[in-house]
Amino acid sequence: MKSSHRALGMLALISATVLFATGCTDASSASPEDREAAESAELHATVLDSQLAALDASLPAIEVELGNGMKVPFEEGESLKVAFNGYGKGFDYSVPEFDAARAMVDELGVTVDEFDPSGDPQKQVAQLQDIMTSGKYNAVVVYPLSPDLTCDILTRQMPESGILTVAVGNPACTTEDSAGVVTTIPDTGGTDYVYPAWAEQIAKRETDGRALVLTGPELDFGAKMAGAAAEKVFPEYGHEVLAVLRTDFTQADSLQKVQDALQANPSTTMIVSSFPEGTQAALTAVRVAGLEDQVRVYDFGANAHALEEIEQGLVAGSSPFYPYTKVRAAFIALQLVRHGVAVDPYIPYSGHAPESMRPDGAEIMFVTEDNVASFSELVAEY
């Protein structure tokens, strides 16, 4: 993403910190009342919450301008009727996405219908076309599974059909042109500075490391970013990347590829996984090979399994996904523009407000045994 996008996003994150000044650094040292207050402020907290709180109940007649002369009109009193097309049901990661979409019905008073593309880009394209032709919706929140396939649909066809679009997880297009889309809210890993900062956190903790890097399919947007970050950052700290293992994101495929790579690279000292299923496969492979004392495992996602394993010393560190917050932020962005309030075209880090346990000056949250208790209690989403 453009550096101006990053600067705007970071400014939004910094400005939101005032909302969470009561958050404690160490949950174990706070009273139960303080922990409750911190949780209510931080769980699913977005950088848009203060703007949402300032809205009145009226729904004016407006035209939402989307760039390149595109506009979507709303009549007075017309509420949002949203089609939610997430990554796909059946994945641990996506459960909070759909939970968040359902919760917006009560929180924002919008109408929501769910569509399940099952992680299949072609199925998603068919569903998006059905959404457009149905005439039932004036907004869509979508996780573009293949931006090459969905770019024209989301940036041109949806606005021409009178439908506002917010892209979550991945961008609508592989180019940086966001005209036609209200905003893009990437996964934490989809924000340009996150995977390099994650790789740097890992690199700083290792000495003379030899790494296997576990990512998703070669064409996956986030997988490419994770692999590229490791290959750039690790050598800068004197570590060797032995192999970047491309998987289909399943634990079974990841396990086989990690086991094969460990046999081919017996000097491996760390396995760095950019997704939770890969982390579980890496732990199994290390245990089966009897390499617990030689190989340290790092995670990206910070799901419930990884957090437990960080507490037990089995996983050395992780950065979080925020699937619930990302979708909540998308719906809030739609609500804001429906009321005539402008939002940034790119909202980084899943739109999540700064975590109270994140060290001052850190670009990202990195969970270790030192802060896992606070993170688990106050912020973790799945």
C-alpha cells in the first residue's frame, strides 16, 4: 500500500489511544473491576468507535461519492441492507467474521444476509453477481478471495448497481486504485508493515537461526507477503531461510510438508508459520521428530490454541489476526458513510485500536509469555 495510506492509518491508531488509557499493562496486577473495564474498552475496539458514537439517529437523503464520478444514492430514512460475503464458513478463522456480521444487526440496526463462498473464488464471483442482480441490497462487505477476479465487480459493477462495498481481509484489486470501494480493511497480516515487523520480532529473539517458513498458496496475497518478509528480514539479522513451504492452509498438507522439510534440513532451528493451522502442524512435526530442544516454533494468528501453547512454552511468539474486529470496522465504516461521514480509503491493522499491552512505539502486537495473559483476557478474538 502507499506510504500515505500507512501514515493515515497509523495516525488513526495513535489518535485512538486516548480511548484506552485505562487499559492495564499487566492484567494480573489489576483489580477485577479494572480488568472488566479494560475488556469492555478493548475487546473488538476499532479506530472508528468515537465517530460511531457521535452519530445521531437520522438517516438523511445523500449521495455517497466513491471516486471517478461514481455515486450511490440513499433516500431519507433508507437503512443499510448488507450482504456479507466472508472468507467462508468451516474455518476456525472465519467463525468470528460471521459472528461479527450477525452482531451488527443489533448493534447498528442494519439488515444482514450471509453468503458462504467456502473459500472458493469462483463460487464467490457467482454469489456477488447474484447479490447485484437481486435488488435486495445497498451494501456489501466482502473478503475478496481472488482480487484479480473480483476487482471490476467490486469497484465498478457494485456502485453502478447502487451498492456500497467494503473490502476486508484482501484488497478489492491487486492495484492500489481503490476508487469505487468505500474502504479497504485488511487482515493484520495484510497491512504492509505487519509481516516485516513480525519477522523482525522473531529475528531479534533468535541467534544464528535456520528457518523453515510456512505459508499458504503461492498466489495468496497474505502468503506472498509473509514469505517475502521472512526472506528479506531474517538474513538482515544473520539468519538463513532454508525453505519457504507453500501449503493449501490445511493442517494435513502443512504437516506433510514440514516433516519432509525437516528431513531435508536437519539443521533447522526454527519453524515460522504465518497461519494457525501451520503452527499446529509444525508442533506435531517437531514432537514426532523429537526436536523439541532444537526447534522453536513461531505463529501468526494468536488463536486459542497458540495462546495456550505460548503459556506452556511450546510456541515462542505470535502476532494476532482480528477477524471479528475487521468485520465490525467494515460495518461501522458503512454506517458512517451512510450518515455522510467520510472514512479513510484504507484502514490498516484490521481497524483495531491499539492494544494496552503493546509496548510504546511498537508497530504491532507481538504475543509472548510475558504478555499472553493480558492479551488472552482483554483482546483475543478466537
